Amino acid sequence: MATTVQVGTIFIEHRPLIMRPLNLESESYSGNWGVLQSFTSSSLGQKVRGAGWTCVPLAGELKATVFGSLAAKNIRRALKQIFLKARNLDCNCLEITKIVVEDRFLGMARTTVWASSRHIQQGSIMQMVDEYKNAKQVAA
């Protein structure tokens, strides 16, 4: 069954150390990325917090534009570019926030996809800050 990507669709990178403890299942989409079924942003946040984990929003949105109309194959091409950008940010969760077909350029439509990036991790943000301070002191 082909996955329909729309605003609100949540992607997660297949990392067993995250998927198993949080009891998350995803439908494979592209490479290491899968679609979380039946989750909204708030329900995923509740599940993560309920397990004592944190879902940290990362600054800015990721965006990719491809030539072509609003079709599943063009959205997939744009998402592959976004997945590559997400790898550089070391984020493991994305939510589609906007999909737009822009004006024609040289007779071709352009489809742009935006996604907000998040990082799901064990523990709280305050634990991260403490660990960072401790590591900095040890390094000094």
C-alpha cells in the first residue's frame, strides 16, 4: 500500500534504540525513514514524555523544491532531499508542515515541501544540559 504524504505526516528514522523502548511502528517509506501511522504531533509528544523521553524541536524548517506537479513521486523526490538535510542535523523525526505547488518556471510547475525537524532522545533536556556541563568540565 502506498503511503499518502500530507501536512501532518510524521516520519521517523528507523533506529531500534528509539523504536523498541517507545513501542513505535512505522511503515517503510524511503531508505531509513518510515511513516508513523496513527500519530499526530501531540500524541507522539505524549507518548515520548510518558516514557520519560524528550522530543526536542530543532531550529528552522527543512525545505526542498523539485520540478513537477503535485504528485506522490515528486513529493517523494523532495522528501529524499529533506532526509539528506536531516542527516546533517542529526535529527530522527520530521513532520510535514507544508506542501505547495508554486508558479510555473519555464513551463514547469515546482512542488515545495517543508518539514519541521525534531530529535527524540532518552531523558530530559535538563539531563542533557547537565551531561554537557560535566563533559565540558572533564575535558578542561
